[in-house]
Amino acid sequence: MAAKTLYTVIVADDEDELREAVCTMIPWREFGFCLVGNASNGLDALELVEKYEPDLLLTDIRMPFISGIELARQVREICPATNIAFLSGYDNFEYAKQAIRYNIISYMLKPLTMEGLAAELKIIRQKIDAQFAQFRHASPHQKAEAQNQCAAMLMPLVLDDYAEPEGEEQAEVYAKQCGLLRDLDYKPCYTVMVSILLSEKGLNCTKPSFVSSVNTLAEKYLRSVSFFASGKVISVLLGNPSDFNEYLHILADEIPRMASRVLGKRCRVGVSREVNALTNLHGAYREAMEALRQGDLSESGAQFIGDLIPAVKGGSLLCKRALDTLEQHYMDADLSLVSLSEMLDVSPNHLSACIKKYAGETFINILIRKRMDAARELLVNSPLKIQEISQRCGYTDQHYFSYCFKKYCGESPNAMRRRLNSEKAGERS
């Protein structure tokens, strides 16, 4: 086991005794894991995930502040390559459905013995091994023949600038014949994604086998057909607008993360805007290539052409707009990286990268600091009750607010107010 990759893991559970037992009694390295952190609530767990980008998050479902279900949703947004395993004291079908939705690798019911958890960790290890192996090694796809037929049909539409709008009907007929379209009444949107791998010297080192790796991830989220051409993996993704809104940025972000973690290589991904016709695929390909060429060409990551048009969506100007918008909406309880990105009409991963690069810290840290600064100001200069202050600062749960406040300010809201009032009284006397 020592020669194998140690998968990083974070444990989150509000039962202190259970969490401590899991952290200390499980021989993590023996099972192929490295414990990098633990949390007693969903908020701390989310911060740890953002910091460490672990291979596995082992979390309870019922936790303070952010539930395991909500935590899974947000982890999928900021770190899609992280596997999630649920611990639950409830054999609830609704929870099981949510587990399926967020692609949970394991669902364990409490009470759980250390022996039972150890056995499940061995199974989880095998599943992650299989994921890494599938991404690392090209293997014959079960639907290889159908994929090849679709790729042969799509390749000229993507690469050649000859398609005329009046040829759309014929293109759709061919697409139906090869199985790309279910029927001629099915009118999906299309996006083109281009992926390349970079060597240590920053040179393109993409091989045809990388098609299989991209397909392995793409099929988790969207219908796709990928092929290799001129040192690039070119993917045509199909779906409706809601599919793209929910999954496209997650997929585009997961490919570079997995390439780095599994292949040890940097990866760049360029993504076009949506088009609604097969004859528009060449234009979408040109957009994806333009996106691929933007920014530091030696850095990993995904670039969306929609994030680069107009130019005000790029770089420091975008960061400034994001911070200005956060300043206006920090009191909204449902403000998140995703909702902020929707306000600014950019992808969440592009916005997150810009904030980290130009502000020097993560979105969640900036949001918490703004809310805590506002809360401290209200504590000092207003007679509002703690509950009213928490609501004005974007917290519907007063206990959640008090926890964040103490963590950030070093004392509880009530303790700070008492101390400040005492200091004022001392000054007056």
C-alpha cells in the first residue's frame, strides 16, 4: 500500500465523540488514506474542502449550519473531483435520492462500528482506485462503435468551415442515423469543449488516449462525443440550457483537477457558448479555441469564452465587480459563489479563480469577513438584538451567526457587547 497513492480525506460530524473516534482509531494510512482535517459542522467542512481539495469527504448528513446534503451540493460546485461518503442515522429514501443526485460514493447508516467503517473504507478505496485507473488508462468504451460513428459525423462539422444553414436538416438526419439524436423533434443545444495536456515545460503533450479520460468524466454529467485531432481532445456536449447551467462548469473544472491528481499533468480546457444547430459547431469550436488561448498558457484550468466577452468579465475588473456586488448583497442569506456568478453572467469557476488571484483569498472567506465586520459595527453602534443583527448580516440561524462571529472575532456577540458597554461605562466614570 505504501507505493500507492494516499488519498486525502476530511471527516465532518457534529458528534464530537464519534468524530474523534473515527479520526484517531481508524488506521488511515493502512487503508490508503491521509487524514488532512476534521470539522464539527458543515461550514468548517466547506472551508476545509476549499483549502485542501480532498479526494474524499466523509460527512454526517444532519449537521449544524450546513447540512450534509447542502454541503455535498456546494462541494460539487467548488471541488467536483472530491468523492463524498454520507454517514446517516436515518434510513430515509429522500436522503438516498439526494445521495444519488450528488454522485455519493458511499451511504453508511449509524450506528456504525469501527470495524464496519474500516470495511467500507476498503471498498471506497477500491472505488477511487478504479476511478483513477479509468481516468489514467485508455480502455475500450462499451459504446465505442456508436461513439465512432457519431464522431465521424461530427468531426467535419466541427473542424471544417463549410456548413451552410440550409444543410441543418440533412445534418440532423445523419445525427439521428448514427444515434446522436433520439429523433428529429429532439432539439438540444450544443457546446464545444477543447482539452489539452501540458508537459513540465508547458508544451502540448496530449495523446489520443486522453479522449477516454475526458469521456469518463463527461458522461457523468452530459451527453457527449469526443475525438482527437491535431493534439487536442475535442468534445461536443449536448443538453438543454438547464443541463449546461448546472453541470457544464463542474465538468470543465473537474477535468484539470483530475488530470493534475491522476496524471500529474497540467490541463487547459476551453469552452464555447451554446449553439442550437449542428451547422454552428465550427463557430463554437473557434470560440473554444479562442478561450483556450486566453490567460497564462502554462497554467491549468478551464476558460469559458462567455467569461471573456466582453473584456470587462476578465481579470481584476471582474474581481472588482464581484466585490462591489458582494458589498451590496452580503446580507442575502442565499448568497453563494454560484448566485454571485449568475449576477455577473460568468461561470463560478472563472469567478472563483479571479477572486483568488486578485483578492488573494477565497470567496467564502471574503463573504464571512464582510458579514462579521458589518455585525461588529452594528454591535457597537446600534441597540439591535443579536437575532436582528444576524438577520441583517445574512444569517437566518442565530446560532450559526454566533459561531461564525466567535470564530472570526475571538468572542461571542454577547461577550463583545458586554465588554464594549463596560469599557464605555468606564470611560464615562
